[in-house]
Amino acid sequence: MVRARRLDTESLALARQGELNLWLMSWGQEAAQVGSVHALRGSDMIFPSYREHAVALCRDLAPAQILT
């Protein structure tokens, strides 16, 4: 959850500088995302939507992969 909040903070700064076209914050939703992904098996498929980058972080995607 801390990593997701940090990614949000850094990505918002990039968006404000014009480096990202769009960044949707997930502040306050981190626990729901992290809790739900930990209830799944590693082989379960996940279909992400907006504001679900904490799930990607839990599945070991690097922040650079999420932002591209």
C-alpha cells in the first residue's frame, strides 16, 4: 500500500509537469486492491481497470512497466 501511494505521488507530479497524459489517483483505495489481490492464487488472471495499480505492484510489475 505504501508503494502504491508513492507511485501515485510521483505519477501525479509527472502529470502536472506534462510528462504523463493522464493519471487517475487511487488514494484511499489501496487497501481494497491489496486485500483483493492477496485473496487470489498466483495463477488467477486479473483484468485491471483505472486506479488499480496497487494490484500490479503486488504482482511484481515495476512502476516503469505500469507507466508505459
